[in-house]
Amino acid sequence: MNKEDLVALVSEKADITKKAAGEALSTVLEGISSTLGNGDPISFVGFGSFKVVARAAREGRNPSTGEKMHIKASKSVKFTPSKALKERVQ
């Protein structure tokens, strides 16, 4: 499923236009992005939670040459599914 498919699903289930569903979805995604950008976690009961995690600098290898290289420290987003979501997927 991609964003367009999700907009169509929301439009159908909520009985609203695709334009309104697209705007609503974009607003939700922007809210999630900006909250995570501030370093704050997000939790959706029954779905899961997102949080920003720090990744330490480390040494890696170039897969083409096998040469050692330095990988900078960075931040990443981690998603942890809820128990309900895990059970639904199983």
C-alpha cells in the first residue's frame, strides 16, 4: 500500500472526498514528522510507538572494496508495534 492507496481507503471509509482525505493524511504525517524532528516520542494505543534513537559512530567496511571506513553518528526513527498489532499480523 502506498500513500495514494491509503488516501483512497480513508476517503471510502470516512465517506469524504479524496482531496479531503489527502489533506488530512498529509497533516497527520506532517505532525508525526515534526514531533519526531523535535526528538519527542509518539504513541498510538493499539498500533505502536515511534521514537528517535541515537546511533553511535562506528567503523564499517565498503562492500565493494572491503576497505575500512568511518560511519558518522546519526539519529534514526524506531517503531515498536503494539501487542494488538503484533497479534493481528500473526
